[in-house]
Amino acid sequence: MALNKIERRKRIHYRIRKVVNGTAERPRMVVFSSNKQIYVQVVDDLKGITLVAAASNDKELAADCKGKTGVEAAAIVGKKIAERALAKGITTISFDRGGYLYHGRVKSLADAAREGGLIF
């Protein structure tokens, strides 16, 4: 039987997670994208904690993302996560695309995070 879209993405994500993991020196930046919003977290997998997070529906970012396309909103979130990570002293990360294809909103978020100063 064929997999549905969500099951397929989860399988790809598990395959990615075998290789990509976050440490204290190089935490993992993971992306989740719903139909309307995009969320990103910087996670230390060894301790099991989220160090920094941002989303298109955060109180700070909701007004900026309102009325924008998904790609534009993802760029705003990418810049914000880079700003918050640099404030916490995080410069290098491992990028986990969460099973999504690397184009559109995911690519826009990653490019904006790189412009913001994150290295990956």
C-alpha cells in the first residue's frame, strides 16, 4: 500500500536523523512546516533541550509575517532564529530539514539563517 504524504515525510525524517544529530558545540536546527506556519528550533539532542525557537506565529513575528507569502515569512523566521541563536552564543549548527524537500520555504529559511550569521 502506498504511503500518504505525512508517513512518507516521517520516513525521510527518520533516515535523516540517523546521520544528523545535535550536540552542545553543534546543535541541530530542525524545521517543521504546516500548511500555514513554519516553525524552527535549535536543539541539543544530548541533553534533550530546545536552546532557541522561532515561528511565523510568534508574538514578535506574527505582524511581520501577516500578508506575506510562505517563502517571505520563512525568510523572516530564518533571520530571527539566527539573531536569537547568535545572542545565545551559537554560531555553527547542523541543519535538519525535517523530511521536507530543500526548496521553497525550507530553502528560504536556511538561506536567511545563513545570511543572519549561522554557519552550516
